[in-house]
Amino acid sequence: MKKLFFVLMLLPILLSAVNPESEMQVEQAWQAWQINDLTSVEEHFQTAIDLDETRKYPYERWSYTDHYFEEIAITLPGGRQPVDLQESSEFECFAGKYSRQLKFEGGVLKCARILDVFQKDIPPEKYLEFKEFYSNLVKADEMQILLEQK
């Protein structure tokens, strides 16, 4: 529920000045959220997504930098270890490149993530390619790791 709330808060910012029809649907979803009408929230949100499939305007990405790098190390408690660890993911398109490396050794789970942004303005005709790239990136970042006791 918190994730949906965050998306509803962020989506109007992302869609503003890009696709007015989508922006209107997101605004209606936000109004439905405020009165706790979750069925309407989903309907308006899906309509906004469908409208973006036939984008008429370029998508303008704004970011602080063209290169993001993050390294995380987590010490797992009491003899736990990951099960079937997917060690790497890599995606690339005209707009950028993403890679994530996972490694488990000595009771420590290490993750390195890199995102290189090649192009910030996404033309309407390339939006679906960018959307697929970004969806894969989000899925990789949301991956869950199952732990087992040794």
C-alpha cells in the first residue's frame, strides 16, 4: 500500500508537461485515493499507463548525474546464506545501461549497482523501448533474496 501511495505522489511530477491526458488520469486516481476508492484508483492509474503507450510528446528525464554507482554490504546474521543467488543483471538500451552484481562470501552479501544515462530526452517513437528497459531495471532492484540457515 505504501508503494502505491508513493507512486501516486510521484507520478504527477513525472508526467507533468509530457502527456496532459495521462496527467489528468493520475490526478483522478489521486482524488480516488483520498476518498479511499481503491477500485477507481486502479482504473485511472491503468488508463494513465495505457495513454502513455501511445505517447505523443517526448519524455524528459531529469537527473543530477549521468552516472550512478552504489555499493552495499550486508552482514547476514547467525549462519544464514542466500538460496539460488542471481549474481548479475544487466540491461541496456539507447537511453542507458544498468548493471547489478551480487556476491556472497564470508557471511557478507555485497551488491554493486551502476546506472549510466546516455540520453535524457526520450522521443515518443522510442518510449516503449525505454519503458521496457526501465521496467527491467525496477524488477532487478526489487528482487528479493531468500535466506536459509546453514
